[in-house]
Amino acid sequence: MGRRKILIVMAAGSGTRMGASVPKQFLPLGGEMILKRTIEIFLSAVPDIRIITVLPRDYLEFWKNSCLEGSFYYPQTLVSGGITRFHSVKNALRKVPDGAVVAIHDGVRPLISKELIMNMFTQMDSGRCHALIPVLPAIDALRLLEEKVGKLCDTGLQVNRSQVFRCQTPQMFLSEDIKAAYSLPFDTSFTDDASVAYANKVPLSYCDGERLNFKITSPEDLALAEMIISSRQR
């Protein structure tokens, strides 16, 4: 029998770059809240997945009421976010048992495909992966710059673009591995869950990500997501 599948949805951010009256995860996208769309695509891929939703403390009741008003009754474990993303994930992992596969996903990446979710869980179920990270190759020219006297200057260092990849979510882990990794003290070098796992010597595997699995952080991102949703509904 395979491991239990658990989704930790990271939706504890304040979304200040969006400039909206509520955090971006609660904004509408194609007539539905972004966070609801994100959770629903995982449910369509893995109907029996257990969901842990990490929210700003001040928005726990807001989300509960939004689910009731939207007739979204799928059970969730709600967790308050911490001072940083690291601490928010750590709070959620306290609710995770051993013997599971944990997918940690940004709540504002609602355009991920069902196929990517299913394929990643299949790879984790194969027993060949301790951790699986979706990545995309860098496609732009890259320069290493530093700020000097208020302007950007070349460092003189070269970047091999073929070795640079962008990490996405969901990032999937064996629950025992990622819980042990998050027992480490916080470090500013922890930019995502994979970096925490790597620091605790968890072997990382990689798979192809998706161009449309982008993180909605700005009004321009939201407008692009609206166009994509609209094109899918035609």
C-alpha cells in the first residue's frame, strides 16, 4: 500500500506587492478565489489527499466563512503562519505523520496541471525519490551584478545559463525527511523547501516544471492568469 498523500498549501503571505485590500491568495480569478482554485486542482488529481492550509492568523475565520459561502466543504486542517515562510512550513509539518508523501505548494500557483501533480506523486510512489522538485531552465541571458554607489555594476563573473534552473512548487518529500530537515535552525539561505532539505543532506531529484505554473505576485501576473483561465473556458 502506498504512502498517504498530504498537501501543505502555503497561503500565509500578506501579498503587499499586489496592492489589494486582501492578500492575493483571496483575490478572485475567473470567478473563484485563487486559493480555492489551487486546492481544487490537487483534489482533481488526488481525490483522497489530506489538505493542510497555512493562512495568516487574521484570516483564519475569513477563509472558513469563504469556504462555507462558496460551498467548498472539503475538510482541511488550518494552521497559522509564522514569522517567515520557514516557520510557516514548520508549523504545518507538526500536523504531518510519518509514512506520508508531502507536497508543499504555493497557494498562489493555481495554474498547475493535474498531469504534473499526478506524475510527481507517481515518481514519489516509485520508491526512487526522497524529494522531487519541478524546475524550468533559464531562458534569458544572465549577468551577475552588484550595486555600487547606487548603480548596478558587473562583477566580472560569468554565468553558465545551461546550469541555471528556476525552482517551482509543489516540492514533494518523504514526510520523515522533510520533518527532520525542518528541525534545523532557521537560516537566511533557506529560500525554499528544497534548500532546507539539501542542508540536511536529503537527496534531491528533479523533474520538468511547467511554464504556466507561475506564482501570482503582481497585478500583471493576475491579468495574465485571467487571460489563461478565459482561454481554457472557451
